[in-house]
Amino acid sequence: MSKAEILAELTKLSVQDRREILAQLWRLEETSGPTEREKAVLNDAQASYDANPVAGAAWPEVEARLRQRS
């Protein structure tokens, strides 16, 4: 079955079936680990932090700013 056929069939499934498929896809993603591109992004972020660790903000502060935008 081609990807196009699979995508077309998804719309015919029940909500529960789609949720099960989504959960399985997430499990597969979690076990595959980061891609080379994701590793590069993480390495760049780590290097930025290592160069200036006080430049960042704690998650609660970032979350509060994001919620204010909504």
C-alpha cells in the first residue's frame, strides 16, 4: 500500500482507530531517536548555553510570556 493510499484510508477510520494509529506512530518516533538535523539543533543550543548560561530563562518564565501572547 502506498503512502497516498494509507493517507486516503485514514479519513475512513473511526476516531478511536486513528488515535491508536497516532499512539503507535508516537511510540515509533520515540524509539527512533533524534535525526541528524535534530542533533545539530540540540548541539547548537547546547553550545549557545555553554557560551552564555545566564542568557536563557527558566521554563516557568518562558511559559508565562507565551501565555500572555495568547
